[in-house]
Amino acid sequence: MKKPSFYISCPFDTYSGYGARSRDIVKAIIELDKYDVKLLSQRWGNTPFAFCTDHKDWEFLNELKVQGVPQGQKPDIWMQITIPSEFAPVGKFNIGCTAGIESTGCDHTWVEGLNRMDMNWVSSRHSKKVFTEVGFEQRDRQGRTTGHVLKNTKPIEVVFEGANLDVYKHLPSDEVKLDLSAIKETFCYLFVGHWMQGDMGHDRKNVGLMIDYFFKAFKNKKQKPALILKASTGRNSYMSREAMLNKIGKIKKQYINDDLPNVYVLNGALTDEQMNELYNHKKVKAMVSFTKGEGFGRPLQEFCLSKKPLIVSGWSGHMDFVEPGLSIVLGGQLEQVHASAANQWIKKEYQWFQVNPKQAKDSFVNVFKNYKKYVDGGRKQGYYIKTNFSYDKMKELVGDILDKNVPEFANELKLNIPSMDTPSLTTPNLKTVK
């Protein structure tokens, strides 16, 4: 029987979070072995390209690449993995897949995009909640209210990001080859993520405030841990590193006469295997994130598989896999997005999370002083993710959702019409009647 055609438009060949998400979803659909999969390669902003060429394990995706849908044809299934405003139905059944929402709102064009598809997939319950609850009062061309509210009307499924357990796992210290000899401290906190736009305390990952609280926690102490930032301002470049060092320098200026703990910037691309070695390095004792909002929080999930403690804000997408009884979950409150952090998609009228200052600062001190107290929780948190949020579990979920929602497509049958003898149409001899 002919397999239904499944065309997927996504940035699978890019070095980006959306690229990683795309590769996992595509691989899962291929491995279901129920569909004839074709890929349309898309760029993702200014992120580097050619991921699949650089990684031999993923080269097989390039073999499925096509330039587009053949003219005049409709794929049985059409999927786009991108932001919802770009969703456009092309197939007989259309699926939109997006990474998620970091705040309490989204642009009205995202809801319009969701409504153009037959169903949509998001990474977390938080994103589903926002998409389900958000509404926009519609107005006419004169700006008058029409009495209608734009809301999502299409089914939304939560498809979590499944961890690759072949890569992300606990490693004995003697198997870790990553060189961190330049770091003199033996107890280090680790942050992984982008340090993007926003004034002090207002950037989405809250990196500036995290550093400030770290300084407050350990200034003038005899024994000090270190903080490692595996971060960039968007690109792994020399200029990115210098920009982050300048930001750290500005924070330090508030502590002119204080003896401060060290902050190290680890800039540059690491392979997945090297990232796992970083997570498992004996100097790295815990991960910390005071994030204001996550669509999912992939690095947090991957780090937890090293079975070490996690300190994290208690709101948004990562709370699907973070267990408060196992990780150090920080309280706080919602606050409006600051103008300095706002952009086209994250707007000032939305809200996101701000950690409680005392809890944030105390978490550093408590984990440093009582590390053994938190080790068992880290181990159990890792086991919880391994058991419930693996790639294989995600693939199983993808298969179930497709089976339940995608309609049956009738196979096109070629009708073999038997040849028929055509009677002779020769004109008989007619006699003229006089």
C-alpha cells in the first residue's frame, strides 16, 4: 500500500533551537515508517547553516530534501515547524508545530496562524495554556469594536522535546576529557543560554541579575565558588564574548571595594557530546537559571540527566519536567515585560516571571554550604526525566497523535479499462427512392 505523503517545512539544517526541535520531530516521523517523508529546508534567522553536512549522523535528512511541493499537487500531510504567524495550509491535512511561548501572551498573528491549520503542536503545557486563553478584540477599519473576539479554535497537542539518552547521560569523571584547567575553583555553578537584549534584571534569561545575586551571595567570603557562563549574545564570536565581559564589568562596578567571586565566560560552539562532558565535569556542581520564561528549556532538561542539582525559576515551559521536590525551584511573581527587552513577539503588555530576590540569593549559598543535601534530589530528577521525557517517549507520543488525528487517505487507483471493439461506421449503399 502506498504511504501517505508527508511534507515538512522546517529549519532542520540550522544550528538553532528550532533546528534541534525540527530534527527530532522529523526523525521520529521517519522512524514511524508510516509516511513518505519529504523535507523543505528553511533558514532560521542568521543562525549558521549546514548542520546535517557537518554531522554525519544527520546527513540522511539531506537525502529527503526537495525544492517544494510539485505544482498542482497537495501532500496528504503538511507540517511547518516555525513561528505560528508563518503557518499556511498546503496539504489535505495541515499541522503547525512551534517551540512555544515565554510570556503570558502572543501576537494576534500567531492566533491567526494557528487557526489556519487543522491542528497544532507545542512543546509545553504553558504554551498550550497561553494559546488557549489569549484573545484579541476585533475592530473594523475605523477602529470600532465589532463585538467579535479572535481566539484559537483548533486542537493543540503538547509534544515535549525528547532528550537523546545516547548523548545526555551521567558520565564517570574519568570519562570527561573537556579541559577546564583555566578555572581554579573546584565548585562551579553553570549557566547555559543566550544573554540577549534587556537592561539589568530585564533580559529574558535574567543573566545580569543572576550574576548580581551571585556576587551578593559570596562577596568578601573566604571560600568562594565560581560561576561559568556557557553563553553568547546570539553568535559564538569574539565580539559576543567581549560584549558579555563588558556587561559583567558594569555589574562589578557596583562592588568597588569588595572581593568578588569569579565569573568565567565559556564562548564558542561545543558539540552535543562536549556539552554533556561540560555538564558532567567534576568542577560543575549545579546548574542555575533565573529565567523569566521558557518555551521548554532544553538545556535544563539535558543538564538534569547528569544527575546534579538544578536551581531554577518556578514558572513556564520547563515546569513540565522539573519536579519541585527534586530540584531547587524558586518562587517569585509575574511582572510586565520591560521596554528594553520587548520585541516584535514579546511585548510590553505581556508578563513573565521575576524570581524572589532572597530565595535567589539564598539558593546559591545553601547549595554551596550543604551540597550533599541536594545530590539525591538531582539524581532522582535525572531519573524522572530519563523515564518520562526521552526521545523514544516523544516518538511514541508523536505516533499516537498522528494515528488519532490524521484522516485516512484513499490510495489513487489506476483504472484498467478493457479495450472495446468499435463497430464499423461505414455508410451503407442507399438507393434513392424516386
